[in-house]
Amino acid sequence: MNQLLSRLSPSITNMIRMDHTHVITTFHQYEVDTPLRVKKGLVDTVCVALEIHAQLEEEVFYPALRAVADTEFLGKSVPEHDQMRRLITQLRNLEPGHATYDETFYELMNNVMHHVADEETFLLPLAERVLTDRLGELGAQMTKRRLQLAAPRSGEIAGGMARSVGTGGLVMGAGALLACSYLLSRPRLPGLGAPKTRDAAPR
């Protein structure tokens, strides 16, 4: 694992907590009377971020924790992700003005909040006990994989953020997008496997 990336990355548990904070912040910006354009931007931003977050947990966090601990919360985490993905698919097939759009978004929000509560109450403290010596290494692994997953979706992420600026508050993933743009525009940063020729990500 690249040493520079390891130094720059937070621990895997702190990275997961930061993702949770961003998504909860964005959830609370959504109101029934929010303009439709802004609703669409918030929903798009939430959906992309949740998809990337879930894939990161399934590829990096859950396998590492499952190798050293057995808990019922791990067993239900992936099915909860699957339910989340089902709701995301429903939202993407609806227009913001549709009668069930708000209801579907709030169902997604409730499911995610329950999932976050379980992770922050049980899984993350457990990981910090049983994976103490690997938290930084796993955080670097998750950072590298996040960049790989976010790069092909940078336009989608930027579009969602642009539509959601009407909220005037913190938009989830803004810092992560800027970090991705910076890192992906540096072709010689070792260990990231960036192509030799890549246009700078949108700023």
C-alpha cells in the first residue's frame, strides 16, 4: 500500500463516519416544498454517494471485519444495502414532481438512518477493537478504491451538486469531490493507477 496514501487517509472507521455525516446533512436539506430542481440535485447526490459508500463497505470494510468477528449486524448489512439500492432505482425512475417521490425519498432516508445507527453503535466500535492495527491500512485501501469508483461518475456527481446549490448549505460530498479532482489531476501520484493521459476532473 502506498505510504503517501496511507498518511493522507483517515482510518476506515472515521471515513465511514464522515460519509454518514455527509449523507445525514444532505437528508436534512430536503423538504417537501423544496424546488423540484433542488430536490433532483439532492436526490442524485445522495444516490451516487450511497452507491459508492455501500460498494466500499462491501468490498473493503465488511470482509475485513468478517474475517475476525462474527455479529448479526454484519449479516443484515448487505440485505439493507440491497433494499437501499431498490429504493434508489425507484427514485431514478420517478420525476421530482411525481406523487410518490417525496415518500420514496423519505423511506430511503429512514432505512439509511437505521443502518447508520447500527453501524455507529455496533460495527464501528467493534472494528476499532478487533482491527486496531489495520484501521489506517484499510482506510488507505478504501480511499484508493473510492477514487476508482468516483472517477467515472465525476460528471454525475458535479451535476447533482450544481442542481442542489439552491439549499445554500453544505452539500454532501463536496469535499470528497474536490479531493478526487485534485488527486485525479496529478498523473504522477504513485499507487493510484491513474492513466497517463487524463483531463482534469471538473472543478
